[in-house]
Amino acid sequence: MTDRTVVCWDGSTGSEAALDWALRRASEGGSTIELFDVVDDALYLGDTAALDRATEQEEDRLDSRAEELNASHPGVVSAAELLVGNPLDVLSGQTRSDTLVVVGTRHRVGPRVRYGWSLGSRLATAAAGPVAVVPVEEAEAAEARTGVVVGVDGSEVGRLALEFAAREAEDLGQPLTIVHCWVAPLSEQPLVVPDDDFVTSQQSERQELLDDHVRTAHGLHPGVAVRSVLLRQNPISGLRVESEHASMLVVGSRRLTGWKRTWLGSVSHGLVLDLAAPTVVVGQDTQVYTTPPEATLGA
């Protein structure tokens, strides 16, 4: 489990869903959380008095919520702090390679594309560490959820996602499901029929890759129950189906630099747009525990 967990809270239903998820994770894993609330100063440009009033009111509300949490979950909330500024900039400043930042989503209506620039999606691209995006519907489904699901693709960031997920599964005492999805090259072209021998060889190679990841997970955390799933379908739809009853879905994302730094990978972005479960996006800077030599991929 990460050394530090930060929950973004503003009193909304989405932030309460994120808080509930983080509290369950902390209670099951024996860790603590920090609560951060942000007053967006852009809403009060030119009106310092209004900003001061809003800050004072929000501080009182945060203090009240923190007191409630200390009574219901003694010792779990280690800090509660109100910050002023651009929410994305302020929360990005709280991210570190060893810190999990948890954000919630509001109830979704209208086209999914509207959520491509949501706080959770933008934060996942800018964070220095893992980001968990929790759907508001999570509060209703939490009791029925169990297990950690991770999507792997053979990349380095996929390996980091696997190590993160395996550690979470061990700390939470839950089973781990490793999923690898693949689609034969050009299979979506209507006039192309993949050669049977080629498809069979691809299937075997993908199974070997998945088996390597299973061995890695067993080597890292031998006490965790691990199952593997190989799917010949689009990764977004495959991972959504496999994670719909999971307590957590973990995916890797190669965060970019420069003007492309607002992008997530196509798979992680698609999953964040249409959440089936609380989803943790792991970047290449995420700090994970050292892999024992005998548990390296392909060993």
C-alpha cells in the first residue's frame, strides 16, 4: 500500500463516494488518509471579501466533517486541510510517487466526452503518482464488491500496475485477477481474414506473457490468490466486464510531456470516462516495492 493517501473532498456526492472508498481501504489495510478541500479562487476574482467569506465557511464545513470522521473512524484521518487556488494545480502539488490521490466523480448525464476533462481525468495525467477515480455510484455498490483487477500489456508501466495491484490485494486480503486483452492485427478490417496459424501463434504468445505476469505476482506476494484471464477483445470493454464487481481496477498509463501531457493512454482514458469500478491509474513514476530478483518478468 502507498505510504500516503490523499482524499479530495468538497462535500459533493462524488467526493463522499471517494471518501467512503478511501476509508474502507484504510481500515482494511491498516493505514490512514489525509483530507484536502480546495476553494477555487478563480470563482472570486476581484472580490477578496467574498473569497474570505467562502474560505471561512468551507473551513468550518471541513472541520465539522473531520470531527465526524474522527468519531466514526478513530485514528484513520491523520490530517484535514483547506487550500485556496486552482483545484488541479493545488491537488497536483500534493501528488508524489508514493502517494495515492483519491477523487470522486459526479453523477454522469449526457455524452461521455464531457468527462474527458473532468478533474479526475486531468489529475491522472498530471499526477506524480497513482490516482484513484471513484464513481459516485460506488457508495451503493461497495458492500458487494471484492477483489483487485489489473490490466497488463507487457509494458514497463503495465509491470508497475501489476506490482501496485498485487501489493493492494495482499494488504486488503483480497484476490487478484490479472487480465490481458488482445486483438489480432487488422482484425477490425472487414476485408481481412486473419490466418488461423497466425492467430494461434498470437494466442500462445499472449498466454505466455500472461503466465509470466502470474509468476511475477506469485513471486512478489505468494499469499495472494491469483487468477488470470486472457481475452481476445478490446481492452476497454474486456476490463470493464472483468472489474464490474471488483473493489478496485488498476491500469497503467504512460503519461506524456509537453503539450501532450493532458493525455492519458487510450485504454486508461476510456476506462476513466466510463467507470465500472473505482479505478487506479498508475504512471511510470509510481513508487512500488522492489521486485525480488527471482520474481522478475520472464523469470
